[in-house]
Amino acid sequence: MAVTAGVDIGSTTSKALLLKGDDILVSVIGQSSTNPAKTAREVYDRCLTEAGIKEEDVDYVVGTGYGRAKVPFAHTNVSEISCHGKGAHFFLTDVRTVVDIGGQDTKAIMVDDKGNLLDFAMNDKCAAGTGRFLEMMVRTLEIELSELADLHFQEGEPCTIGNMCSVFAESEVINLVNEGTSLPRIIKGLHISLASRIAALTKRMGVEPELVITGGVAKNKGVIDALQKKLNLKPRSLPENIDPQIIGALGAAIIAAGKMPQSPSG
Ligand code: ADP
């Protein structure tokens, strides 16, 4: 059975994944750098080592993400928009809308019953509406990204973050802290502000059920909760053991498998 790889060089993180048939052999996540080719090599090598597979035994490699053209060992590259559709469809065949919330851009993606791209809308001009917005806020609040979800579900009415611009929203957060506003109230307000942006983007494209959220920000259940309320639609869940951040790399590996003769996904 063919072994294929997906290497997703995002603006914030780089992901690599090895696929054999329907089995994900291994996936790794690393920080992106100013040298995408080197980062691609590093995450791919970590994958090969962890899976105990030699590079020559990988049949086809697809690069994707922001730095997709800079994966020197890839046979070809494909836009991450198509890859997220294919990756989400691998687990959830009835999904028609994929919302990929990454570090520097967010995409609402419409797919057909095979996970093929039909349409998309994208926000990449502004930090608000992307993972960067929350990264800035956790730095200001001196907390970790991984704490956001717990804080979101603690008691307290969400406060209103009036400014859509991340720079002004940051000043607003500093004021709220100085006024003694509780952290859960601020975090809920931030999640609602982010979700408003993303919901508007998704609605612009058209929300077709079922919907799933992918990308690194999907690890934050507080954002999922806020988005669910804004869209009035419960997003489908990926399997518990699957990190939503690797869905683009998975889609790339699936597309790679489609390049193989007699591939089941082909
Ligand atoms: P890209 O592909 O654009 O590099 P990713 O899909 O890897 O982006 O997502 C990166 C974003 O994921 C970061 O900006 C960060 O906000 C968010 N993120 C990463 N890990 C976590 C976590 N454990 N909890 C909440 N958010 C996270």
C-alpha cells in the first residue's frame, strides 16, 4: 500500500503527516520560521523518524500552506483551501462547510460530497478574525493560549469588546483589566468578538450544514462555543484523538494518495 505525505507550511506553524491507506502513521507540528524549506525538512524528518520509515519508501509528497512552493522534496503543491476540505471529509463525509482558523488567516470553505472545493471566502488582511488576535491578547494578559477554553466556561457575563481592530481591542483589554473586570468575562468577550468576524465571513460564503472547524484555533473550545452561538449551528466534532491543526496536512497526504495508481481515494 502506498505511503504518502502532506507537508503544510503555515504562516505560524508547520505540520507534516504520513498516511498509509486509511491509517495516519504519524503527524508532527513545529513552529514556522523565516526559512520554510528548512522548517519543511525538519518536520518531515521528525515524521519519518517517528514512523521508522525511510524517505525513499514514501511514494508521493504534497506541499501545502502559505509556504507550499518552498517544500523542496514535494512532488507537487496544492492550496491549503483544497486540503482542508479533503482532510475534513476524511472523517466527516457529510460536512459541506469547513472553517479553517489559522494563525494569520481564516477561510470558510464549501465542499461537495467528496470533499472537493466548491467555493471559499478568506480573511487575510487583518489580524482580527484569526489566531493572531488571541495570541496578542494572551500576551497582554500574561496567560497561555491553552488556558483560554477553561476561562471561557467559567462564570461571568461576557464583556463587550467594541473595537474590531486588534490594536485597539488590546488597549480596551488593558482598560478592562485596570477596571478590575474578571478574566473569564474578558476572554468570553474576546471569543465573541473573534467569532463575530468569522461568522460574518462564513455567512458571506453561505453556511451549508454540516459544518466543521479546523486549524489551530479549533483547539480552543471557547471559540467553538462562541461561533456555534453566532452561526446558530452546532459544529461537527472531529474524532477526540485528532488534532484539528493537522487537517490541512492530512488533506495534502490524501491528495497525494489520489496521485497513486489504483488508489482507493483516487
Ligand atoms: P497556520 O496554518 O496559519 O500556521 P495553524 O492552523 O497552525 O495556523 O494555527 C495557528 C494558531 O492556532 C495560532 O495562532 C494559535 O492562536 C492557535 N493555537 C495553537 N495551539 C493552540 C491551543 N492549544 N489552544 C488555542 N489556540 C491554539
